[in-house]
Amino acid sequence: MPTVKIPPVLRPRTDGESEVTAAGGTVGEVLSELAAAHPDTRGQLFSDDGELNRYVNVYLNDEDVRVLEGLETTVSDSDTVVILLLTEDGTELAVRAAHGLEQEVAEGIEDRFEGRLVTHEQRLL
């Protein structure tokens, strides 16, 4: 099964795991399997229409899936899917977490309004 690398801000929703395996023949199927196994990740990854949220970037073996076939990109058992979450200003949440702002980042993930991430810019910057 493909390996999925979990960003630090989603690890509380994957029982602390930094990597999980998930079955699927496409990136979309792998991410759906991840969301089925860890339901708290679904709202962070997908919008109500089933597309990736706009602040979610996904890579397959270091290649952005947006330049491949998006969620329909084929995966094999030896592939690695990497998830990155971004704030609205494009700053990677994992980078902020690495700077000792884990609690503020977690609060930013929790404070969602109509399917979009609401950041706490004054506290994070």
C-alpha cells in the first residue's frame, strides 16, 4: 500500500502517526481511505464537494499532483503521498509548527468558517 506522510498539524487526528499506509489506486482513493480510517482528517483535506481544500497541497513522490492528474493520479504500492497544509497567505502550517507555535497552529486548524481555514495572523506572525 502507498505510504502517506502526515504533516505535524494533522498528526493529532491520526493518533500521532507521522506516516500511515492507505489502500487505493489513485491519489484521491488513498486520501479517501486515510479519511475513512481517520475521520477527523476529512474536513481538513476535502471540501464539501469532495475536492481538495484549496489550502491542501499533495505530492506524489515529490511531484505536485496538480501538474499530474490531480486526485486521479495513479499510485502504486511503493509510492509516497505527502500532504502539506497551507494558511491563506501561503505559509506552510508545518513550518509554523516547527517554530514552536504548535498550539496556535492547532487553533488555526480548528477555527474553520464555511470550509476555509481561518488563521490567527496576529498571534502567528
